[in-house]
Amino acid sequence: MYSLERGELNLSVAEALLQLQDAEPTPAVLFSGSFQYEIAGELEGEKLQHLYQLLENGKPDLEAYREIVSERFLGVKKVEELVSVA
């Protein structure tokens, strides 16, 4: 678990097999994460508005997830250096 400015990031790491079309499966590492936020407000409308704000402003948290995975687990300093198969 990682404490971020607006909430907590729960990060999981698991073994996986990458299956590309007409190729042998390749061992891989699967990173997944979820963010836990406290929804402020007493009335349902206030809570819903706060939820919308969290979703609209989620880019910094996504960037933090990418930085944690790339720097702490993959040893890459810049996310742009990562190679994607997608």
C-alpha cells in the first residue's frame, strides 16, 4: 500500500503468461492497482459531486502509479522508456 496525497494506492504484482497470436506464451509480470478514496459530504448529492471531482482529477494519481511501477519495480527513470506490447 502506498499513501498518496488524495488517497491510498493498493498495488498487486503477479506472475502471468502473455499469449500473442500464433506464438508460444511468454512469462510476464502483471501489475495492477486500485485507489481508495474517502468520499466527503453528508448528503447524497454532495458525495456524488465529490466523486465526480475525484474522477476528473485522477490523472496525478495515475501518474504516481506509473512512476511507482516503473521506478521502484522496473528500474526505469522515465515512463517514456517503457516498451508496451499493447
